Amino acid sequence: MHLLSVLLLLFALLCQVTALGTVTGLYGKTVSIPCNYGAIKAADIMMMKWKYNKGDAQFGDLLVKQKDQNVSISATNDYRGRVNMDANFTLLLSEAKLTDERTFTCMVVAGADIHEFPVTVHIYKSPAGVEISDEAKELEFGKLTKLGKCVARDANPAANITWLRNNKPLVADGKGIIIKNSVDGDSVTGLSTTTSTLEYSAEKADNEAQFTCRADHPLGNKLVSSPVTFTITYSTEHIDLQVIPQNRLVEGDNLTLKCVADGNPAPTSFMFDLKGNAVKVEKGNVYTLTNISRNTSGVYKCSLIDNPSMEASRNITVNYLDINLSPSGKIVKRAGETLDITLQINSSTTSKVHWTKDFKQSSEPKFTKLAYSDSGFYECKVTMENLERTASFELVVTGAPKIKGLKEINEDGQQKILICEVEGSPKPAVSWSINGTLLNETSFPNGNIEHKIAVVPSANLTVSCTVSNEFGTDTKLIVVSPLFEEVRMDKQDEAKNGDKTLLVVGVVVGLVIAAVVIGLAYWLYMKKSKQGSWKTGEKENGSLEEEKKLEENSQKAEV
Ligand SMILES: *[C@@H]1O[C@H](CO)[C@@H](O)[C@H](O)[C@H]1NC(C)=O
Ligand SMILES: *[C@@H]1O[C@H](CO)[C@@H](O)[C@H](O)[C@H]1NC(C)=O
Ligand SMILES: *[C@@H]1O[C@H](CO)[C@@H](O)[C@H](O)[C@H]1NC(C)=O
Ligand SMILES: *[C@@H]1O[C@H](CO)[C@@H](O)[C@H](O)[C@H]1NC(C)=O
Ligand SMILES: *[C@@H]1O[C@H](CO)[C@@H](O)[C@H](O)[C@H]1NC(C)=O
Ligand SMILES: *[C@@H]1O[C@H](CO)[C@@H](O)[C@H](O)[C@H]1NC(C)=O
Ligand SMILES: *[C@@H]1O[C@H](CO)[C@@H](O)[C@H](O)[C@H]1NC(C)=O
Ligand SMILES: *[C@@H]1O[C@H](CO)[C@@H](O)[C@H](O)[C@H]1NC(C)=O
Ligand SMILES: *[C@@H]1O[C@H](CO)[C@@H](O)[C@H](O)[C@H]1NC(C)=O
Ligand SMILES: *[C@@H]1O[C@H](CO)[C@@H](O)[C@H](O)[C@H]1NC(C)=O
Ligand SMILES: *[C@@H]1O[C@H](CO)[C@@H](O)[C@H](O)[C@H]1NC(C)=O
């Protein structure tokens, strides 16, 4: 062996050194370091040897193979158990370590030539994993906070760490994103651990955003940490006071004040300012006022307990509508009097008034001189937005009755109808100066009544209609002509023409009677001259009946 070494040293100057090869092996695995790459035929090789560079131009032997001999391991140190060679002269280095990153040289003696093939070996190792630790509990909006630490352990070469937000790389900008990386080598294994810390100024949108870190390594298999998320805390920026119901408030409503503030976590306690009265509400954001009145109107505020400058305020107006109608209830007034109606309206805004009389639309009542027709049920309806009030009174106009008309109608030749038209309230009693058949009495709403009787007069009659109630009496007369004569006259004759008609009728009747008397006298004379005796029977009876009728007529006339 010694001799061989000397021999090799002697020949060293004659060596043909080829360009440096490079081999990358995996940490802990067996590294194959090829020799000569088939440049020399195996059959030509007299002897070959693997050695390694110790540094400072010092070499250490690993193994030697002579033609037709088994491999001889010449390594004495740590390499002894780890080196071997395959049939192609490839050095097999097991359990690769970082200290194996050096140059291994294969020396081949073929014929008279000595060849050297140096191979540089790199040992790579992926990081054992990548994980985020020391993560912040929460991130405060806009405040630079150490979000966490990302560690990629035991790699060679050292892994590069990249921070990602929702899978997009974060680029350090020195303000909102500050990334600090460091690499530590293990004193035993020599492997590198890369550590990266991220300082981050969060935005609200970062709430629930996924932060990861990725370790990049020449071996290429990308490692990504499990994601971490954060709640982004921020203090209240907006505060709003809500009023429920939102629409028009009216007296009697329940009013709910709701203080709505943002922030994370959102504030849970508030200070309400109720028209100057401070009320603290804890673990809630509502304050309810029940059965509000117009007095409730005013300015309401709410603010944060720990930051009174965060304040919201609202002007609240409670609508109200009060009406007072004077007079009210049942009012009894004398016809001709005046009546003042006052409707007082107190409302938060302008209102509308709507009057009805006896449930029919009417204008606003004004009574300067009360008439019976003014009697009725008056109602006013006042509306304002969604409020409505009604008030009413019942007006009864009283007074002595007055006969407005007294007339006769000859309806069918059988009887005459007398109509007494009366106005008055309360309803007057009607009486006639003769007995007639009461046909009917029609009452009209505005204190008017029509009283009708049917009579069968046989002579001129002066008939009176008398009406009375507690306030007085009124009487009117009408002359009714007999029905018999009038039959031949114009049926439509009015009572006014009665006297004239009666006169005409009288004349006619007179003439007829005179003609009958003359005729009778002539007939009697002729009969007497023929028979020479009176025959009175029927005639006398007839006279008697006529007399009776006349008597009756005169009696009726006296009534
Ligand atoms: C080589 O090794 C084998 C066993 O590993 C052995 O049988 C053989 O004899 C050896 N050859 C020489 C030349 O030493
Ligand atoms: C040696 O090299 C030859 C050709 O390059 C190859 O076919 C063979 O598999 C190799 N043997 C070993 C043990 O690597
Ligand atoms: C790691 O970062 C360095 C410097 O930025 C770069 O040169 C190198 O290529 C990176 N390595 C990987 C694997 O990305
Ligand atoms: C107001 O609230 C009370 C109970 O707090 C309830 O009895 C009443 O009906 C409410 N009034 C209205 C108008 O909702
Ligand atoms: C509401 O208040 C008014 C006076 O403001 C009162 O007359 C009424 O009885 C109250 N209603 C209730 C339900 O408390
Ligand atoms: C409203 O306030 C007035 C005085 O400001 C008071 O006299 C009245 O009783 C109050 N009404 C209600 C319903 O609170
Ligand atoms: C509330 O009303 C008062 C006057 O009535 C007014 O000066 C004030 O600006 C109003 N405030 C709001 C918030 O509307
Ligand atoms: C309206 O308000 C005035 C003054 O406040 C008061 O005197 C009057 O009684 C009120 N009228 C009604 C109908 O409430
Ligand atoms: C009306 O007739 C009744 C009987 O029918 C009689 O008793 C009464 O006296 C008569 N009245 C007049 C005013 O004729
Ligand atoms: C009243 O009498 C008039 C005329 O006879 C008739 O037309 C009317 O229907 C009567 N009214 C009633 C209510 O009987
Ligand atoms: C009826 O009255 C008129 C005048 O009003 C008179 O001319 C007439 O003779 C009277 N007839 C009878 C039957 O009395």
C-alpha cells in the first residue's frame, strides 16, 4: 500500500485532470459519485482509487481496486463504514451528511496514464416542515403588529420563506408589511433553519383572511404552512341612533331608541341622552319609551361610554292632534237664534277638517239665523297624517209652529183632500175644524209636516187648520166649496177661486131650479087639465128627502 501511494504521488504530475463534475445527493441517503463517465474502458483499468479532498491540498483515501481484485476499503475514519463502489467504479457514499459536501476524486491508472476525475458533491435537504408560531391573538386595525413567526427547519441549503395572504405573496414595503428573515445553522448537523417574522398592519378586510408561509427550496417540493386567521379589532368609527318605528310617531306609541355602532369587538354599552337625561345601558343598545306624548319630542343622543365624542343624535317629533268642538252633545235652540260653532285644533302639523250633517258631506256649519232645517247631527272629522279625531253635536231647532200652506185638492170627485203644511218643532199637533178622514201625516226632516184629511163637503165650508206645540199656536182658514157643484167645474180649481166658482155654480143652480119649477108647473097644469086631481106621493117623498139633505148641509156648515 505504501509503495502504491508513493507511486501514485510520483505519477501525480502526469495526471490528466478532467473538468470538475458535480453531484447532488440527498441528506441521509446514499450518494452515487460516478467515476470517469465511461471515458475509459473497464478492461483497461489497471488500478483505480477513490479519495477525498480534506482541504489544504490534503487528501484522504477511501478505497482502492486493482485489476482482478476485490475492492479494498482504505478509509479509516467515518467513511470506513459508509463507502463502497459498484461495478462501474461509482463511489457509493451512504448516509450522506453535510460534511460530505466536498470534492471526491476518482483516480484511474490505465496503461501508462493516470486519470483523475474530481467530483464536487452537494448534499441537499428539504426543510423538515414549515409552520407559523407565535401568532398574534388579534390584529388591531391599522396598527403594525407582529403577526407571527414562520420557521422552516433543517434544510440545506437554507429555505427561503415567503409570507402569503390568501395565497398571494406579501411584499415587504417597510411600512405596513415588514418581514425579517434569519437563518441559523445547526452546530451538529450543519442544517439551516430559516426563521421569518412578519409585522403587519391589518385592514378590516383582513378579518378571516388566511395567512400562510411557504418555504422555497432548490429541491422544489413546496411546503406551505397551515393557514392562520385573525380577528381584526378596531374601535368604533361610526355611531348611529335609530328610532323605531321609523315613520311618524304619534302619542301613545312605544318608542325604541337603538344605538348602532361599529367596531370589533362592537361596543356593548351605551350612554343615552334623553333630552338631557343621561341613561346608561349596559349589555344592550336599546332604550324604550312607552306611551310617548308630545312632551317626548326633543333631541335624543347616544354615545360610547368610554368615548363620549362618538355620539349620534336625532330630533324626535311626536305628532299629536287634539280637537275641541263647542258646543257638543245635544243642543236645543229656538228658530231664528244664532249659534256659534267653534272647533279648536291643536296639532303638531296642519290638519284637515271634514264636516258631515246627518252622515252626508256638508260644509262647515254656520248658524246666523237658525232654521228648522238646520236641525241634525253634525260631525267633524279632523285628520292629520295618520291621526284622526272626531267630534259631534246634535242640533234641534224648536219654535212655535207656522202654517206654511193650507190647500185643497179635488182628487177623484168623491172627496176633497185638505192639506195643512206646517213647519215647527217639536212636532205640532194638528186639528181641523171639521171631522174628516185622516189620510196620513207626512213628516219631513227639517221640521215640516203635511197633514192631510179627506172631506165630502155639500156646501160652502170655512175650514180651519190649527197647529200647536209648547211654543205656540197657528191657525189658518180655507173655504171649501161643495163637491157636487164643483164636479162640473174644472177639477183643478184651487181653493183661492172657490168663492168665484161657488157664485157661478149658484147662478147655474138657480137657473136650473127655476127651469124645473116652471117645467113642473106646466106638467101639473097639463095633468090637472087631463085628470082633474093631484097626485103627490113620490113628489112629497122627494121633497122630504131634499129637506133632510139641506138640514144636514146646514149642520155641517155650522161645524
Ligand atoms: C473476492 O471476494 C470474494 C468474496 O467476497 C471471495 O470469494 C474472493 O475470493 C475474493 N477474491 C480475491 C481475489 O480476493
Ligand atoms: C454500469 O454501467 C452500465 C452502462 O453504463 C450500466 O448498464 C450498468 O447498469 C451499470 N452498473 C451499475 C451496477 O451501476
Ligand atoms: C432564495 O432567495 C434568494 C435571495 O432572494 C434567491 O437568490 C434564491 O434563488 C432563493 N431560492 C429559492 C429556492 O427560491
Ligand atoms: C307599548 O308597550 C307596552 C308594554 O311595554 C304594551 O303593553 C303596549 O301594547 C305597547 N303599545 C304599543 C302601541 O305598541
Ligand atoms: C298613556 O299616557 C296618557 C297620558 O299621557 C294616559 O292618559 C294613558 O292612560 C296612557 N296609556 C297607557 C296605556 O299607559
Ligand atoms: C307635558 O309637559 C307639561 C309641562 O311641560 C306638563 O304639564 C304635562 O303634564 C306633560 N304631559 C305629559 C303627558 O307628560
Ligand atoms: C334638532 O332641532 C333643532 C331645532 O329644533 C335644530 O337646531 C337641530 O339642528 C336639530 N338637530 C338635528 C340632529 O336634526
Ligand atoms: C290648544 O292649546 C292651547 C294652548 O296651549 C290650549 O289653551 C287649548 O286648550 C288647547 N286646545 C285643545 C283642544 O287641546
Ligand atoms: C165628529 O164626529 C164625531 C163622531 O163621529 C162626533 O162625536 C164629533 O162631535 C164630531 N165633531 C164635530 C166638530 O163635528
Ligand atoms: C199619504 O197619502 C198620499 C196621498 O193619498 C199617498 O200618496 C202617500 O203614499 C201616503 N203616505 C203614506 C205614508 O201612507
Ligand atoms: C158659497 O159661497 C159663495 C161665495 O163665497 C156664494 O156666492 C154661494 O152662494 C155660496 N153657495 C152656497 C150653496 O151657500
